Amino acid sequence: MSEELITEETPEEEPVKQRKNGLYGGVSDELAENMKSGWADTELHGLEPDAQAPYAAARRAALSARFPGERLVIPAGNLKTRSNDTEYAFRASTEYAYLTGDQTEDSVLVLEPTADGHEATLYRLPRSNRENGEFWLDGQGELWVGRRHSLAEAEQLLGLPAKDIRELAAALAEATGPVRNVRGHDASVEAALTDKVTAERDEELRVYLSEARAVKDAFEIGELQKAVDSTVRGFEDVVKVLDKAEATSERYIEGTFFLRARVEGNDIGYGSICAAGPHATTLHWVRNDGDVRSGELLLLDAGVETHTLYTADVTRTLPINGRFGELQKKIYDAVYEAQEAGIAAVKPGAAYRDFHDASQRVLAEKLVEWGLVEGPVDRVLELGLQRRWTLHGTGHMLGLDVHDCAAARTEAYVDGTLEPGMCLTVEPGLYFQADDLTVPAEYRGIGVRIEDDILVTEDGNTNLSAGLPRRSDEVEAWMAGLKG
């Protein structure tokens, strides 16, 4: 990686300063003057609006109607330092991406109240300045990190008026009347608004935006299907290289899926869980540094994130050698039966909790049947005794975040009612820890989860991830076909 230069707040005659221990001591007047000219005009004209632009406009209109007469501030967020002067890849805040379709760091959406609603303005950095050398000297200049859209280009793409982000602090300082801000993304915005906002009002804005995402529009549903389709191909990729994973480690599985995510999407939507053998009993095993052994199971929980930041979340538990053992199959089939019951409970008008309750009842029945917990089943469920082996809830909302709508009110989420357009996961599991002395030795170290992404429809549901087999015999046939 090349040594970049950084911008500091310095007098106008020296707007850009070389970083400490750089190999160049400074910039001569002649070089500075030379770098100002001789560059072609690269401004883009006649750009078509992004496909998401009209949907984002409708989302902003709903937000405007919810908070009339109030100034609303939604930041994209800033780059986060990984170490010293290297940053993590930027990921725009969910709220900002939802309302704009944009993913540019340091940008801020502001909805200014008007007599009949709001006027939305996007504040963002313009093209790098060629007069002061920013474009080639600044660590975030476009010769270092790539060209960014001009304000005029952004307006065409996003359907929003755009202004220089460096004007925002003054605009916010002059703001009067009620203001709400989505906190936690941009410290400079919060500093500018420190005497104009309250935590309670800001939280109401965050909660509204979380609940607004519960029902997906047509664009979002299409993106979720894209994410799932790429994820299906990523799982196929993994099955084809299980022999190489056996020769190396779980990291080979992680890297294989990541390649598909980066080729077809923006990234993975969350840290891939590539849990082989007893690691499958650890719910969020993301170290992915263990052995992959024939005869054991692989629990792969992974999802591709699209270029618009919508993510899939799918889990399959696969026999590494392509065939389930007798006990493995018994446990797997129990989880499959529980998932079938859960998926069947997903329909408009149903209580959100119904799919969880349906799945848990099946698993409790199996645990009683196998003699691992004393019945009756109703007693087990009332006391939650099955949770020693089922551990987690049976699903969650899905969308721009893998655990979408997380800030929603409980009464609107887990105590709410399913509606067409909601998308959620159904993911029951059974996990027998390697050190669990309450179960027979042969159970220990076996973990099974099956997870699919389910869209609530007008008359029931659609399994977006139906492209991956779930039944144990179908899984075996699918793996055999992929291995040739």
C-alpha cells in the first residue's frame, strides 16, 4: 500500500500537509502549479436516476408525514480506523441508505420543514479540489481512493438537490425549531446539534425508521431475492471444494463463499459462520480456523450482501463426506420438521411469535421422545427446558441489516402481527455441546441449524431460498451432483 498524505486544518496557503515520515519533504510551487492544469473534463451528463430513487423518495415522503414541522438529520457515517492510518471498508448507515439509496461516507441527508412537508437536501463532498491540491495530496483525494461523483451528478442519480457538506455545520448552527438526528454515525453532526436535540426525540426517529423497514417495497424484495440467489451459488461453490477444505481448514470455506459475495455483491452481509464438527454448537462461530473432517457435519451460515446493501441469511448443515450418519440424520430430520412447522406458521395476520412457538414445540417433542428431557411437552415449553439445546429464537426480520428493524418497539415487532411484504428468517436448531454430560456421548459435538429467508405474501409465504435443498435425502443428492 502506498504512503498517502493527509489533510489537516491549516492556513489557506498550506491546505494540505505531508504526513510524518513521508518521503517527500514538501511540494514546490512549480509542481503545485503544474498539477492544477492539463486535466480533461470528466463531468458526467445525462445520467439516469438510480432504480431505487423513486422508492427512496416514497420513503422520505412517509418520514416527512410522520414528523411534520421538524428538521430531520440522517448521517451516512464516517470512515472508521482499523489501525493507524488504514480504515475499514465504509458501510453507510442503514437509515441513510434506506432514505437515499446512496452509500457515500461523510454525507448527510437533511429534511428541512416547509409549509407543506419537507425539502430534502443531500450534503456530501464535491469532487476533489484541483486548485489546492486536495485531489492528489489528500489521503481521501481521488488520485488516492478514486473519483467521486460531483454534486450535479449526485443530483441526477439520486433525485435530490445536493450541497457541499462543508456548508452543513453553519446551516445546522442557524437552525431553529425542533430537530431530530439519527445518532451514533457522525460525531461532527452531533456536536453541531448538541443544544438542539434530545435523546428521547432522536430515539423516536430511530425507532420510526426501524419500524418503517418492516414491510418491504417491490425494490427491496427484488434485492433480497438477488442476495439469496447469489448466496445459493455461494453454497454450491463451497460444496464443490469441501475436499480442499478438509486439506486446509474452515478458512477455505470462508474464503470460497467470500469470493462469490465480492464478485456478485458488495460484501458478505455478516461474518460467515463456517462451523465444522463441534464448532457447529457455537452459535456465532466466526473464527473459522478449525479442522474440516469427513464424517462430521458442517454448519454454514452465510449471506451475500447486494450492491444496495440488502443481505441474505441462510444456513445449511451439510455432511462433509456427503452422507448423513444415522444419528446425524435423526437430529437433522427433527430440525427440518421443526422448520417446516415454523414456515407453515408464517402468513399474514398471524402473530409474529407463531413461527417460533411452532418450531419450538416440535423440538421439545423430539427431546422428550429421545429421553433427553422429562415431559410432558407443555411443561418443557412452559419452563423453557428445551432451550438448553435450542438456545436461540427461531428467526428475525431481514433486510438492509441481517437483524433488521432491531430498534422497533416490542409491540410492533415480536408482539406484532405479520403483514405481506415482511421478510424474516426461520431457523430452528439443535446444539449438543461437546461437554454436555446430560446427553449420551454420541450426541455430543453435533450441531444442526436450517435457515431460510421467508417473505410474507398476501396468501401465505414464499421461501426466497428454496433454491437450496432442505430435506436430508435431497441434501445428499444435491451434494453428490455438485461433486460430480
